[in-house]
Amino acid sequence: MSTLAVNTLQAQTGSTVSVLSGQTLHAPGHVVQVLHTAYGAQSNSTAAAYVDLCNIVITPKCAGSSFFLLANFSWSGKGALNLFRNSTQLHSHDTDPYIMWGMNQGSAWNSNSLRTMVTVTDYDSPTYTLGNSVTYHVKYRSRGTSGVDAAGINEKTSGSTMSNFTVMEIAQ
């Protein structure tokens, strides 16, 4: 492999520098690609284990890229909304794996529980081989297995595109 070192790249004529078809240039820190999905299904859980809500499969275009993840979900109840790379949980706080515990509801979760939008982000730099895909998941779980500790997604917005998940590849 060869390296071309220049101080300035300038178009010979006009103001556009062209790159051959099939070739790309990516400056470190720039967004290479963005994938997005909306999640409109209504879901509630008293599961002690994480429940998969949605995922994005991304095939990196550049070697060594990092990924910015943004999950924004309509939430109710008590529990955790979290991000995963394949089966690896990306967030953990000490011995407590929860990102948030609802709105500190004193009574049992029900269809009239307070709703809010919850946003979880992460900047992930996994090891991968170009040509292979990386799968990111948004998952949630309740705080406990009883109704008082239940959690819900899109409880009052079923079918809408209010909840969503975005993954951006960032060149390094």
C-alpha cells in the first residue's frame, strides 16, 4: 500500500475535486452513514430480563469507525431502557444495570401512569471486520416482576412513530 501526502488538494479546473466511482473519502469525526427506525408498537412488561424492542443492523463503510446511538422512547412505569451491541449491554452503573427507574411512582403501574420521553445515548467503538455487520438493539425491562414494578413503551401512542432509534457511523 502507498501513502500520498499533500498539503493542499485543489481542483485543476473549477471548484470540485472528484473521487472515482466506488471510492470514498471520509474525514475523521465526520458522519459516514445514518440508519434510523421508528418503533410504534405498544408494549408493557413485568419481565426480569430485557425485552428486545427494535434493532438496527449496520455494515460499516470505514475501518475503525465508532458509532453514535440515540434511542428516544415513550416510557411509563419503573424499569430500564438500555442499548446493546449484539448481546452485550452497553451501559451499566456499578452493580445496578438500570438506566432509569421510571418517575418514582409510589403506586402500581397502570394504564393511567405518567408518560414521558426517555432518551438513551451511547458512543461505541467496537472491533469489527469490514464487510461484517454490527447489530445494535434497544431493550427494556421492568424493575421487578409485580405490577407495582411494571414498565411500558408507547402506552398512549400505539402505532405512532414517536419512539425511534438512530445509529450513526462516525469516521475515525
